Amino acid sequence: MPRPPLPADPIAEARRQWLSHGWERAADGMAAVTSVMRAQQLMLARIDQALRPHGLSFARYEMLRLLAFTREGRLPMASATARLQVHPASVTNTVDRLERDGLVRREPHPRDGRATSWC
């Protein structure tokens, strides 16, 4: 169910406050950054709402889509880290949960004995 509109624009009010406190040089930039961040929060909330019935978070969905786009149906963990621009621990944790739920499996990398791929 959609939320009712707010009685006032909170970003416009924040900008007004920044101006009234002498932060004229930062007010427009802060309003822009705050708008982008808020839009991201709203979009992620909608995405999470759509994925929740499937037992997926955005991170898990993104990881599965990345795997689905590969030619061979497998991807080294380091490649997932680079492509998603996230910390290796985030990839490891996400793949751990996907593996636990039977959605992917790890296997030794075919050419690098130190690396792991997942498929």
C-alpha cells in the first residue's frame, strides 16, 4: 500500500536549515546527495519487497544473476568481487548462504589450485 505524501519536503527543509545555519556553499550539494541517497533507499526497499517471497535479498539475487550471465555457468570468487565492486568477505558470505540453500555449489578452480569457483 502506498504511503500518503509527506506534509512537507524533508530535503527542502534540510536545505533551508543548512542555509539558515550559514552553510550556503554546501546546501545545494547536500540536498542533491541526500536526494540520491533517499532515492536509493526507496528503490532498494521496493526491490527487497519483490524478492522477499522468493527468499532472496538483493545481494543474493545480484549474485545469482551474475552467475547466470556467465558463459560456462561458473565464476571465480575474485571475479565476482571485482564485478560487483564489493569486499571479498561479502561475496564469500553471500555464496555461503546460497550454497547452504542449495542454489549454488563451490568447486575447485580448474586452472588455479588456490582459487575457488562457484556454479
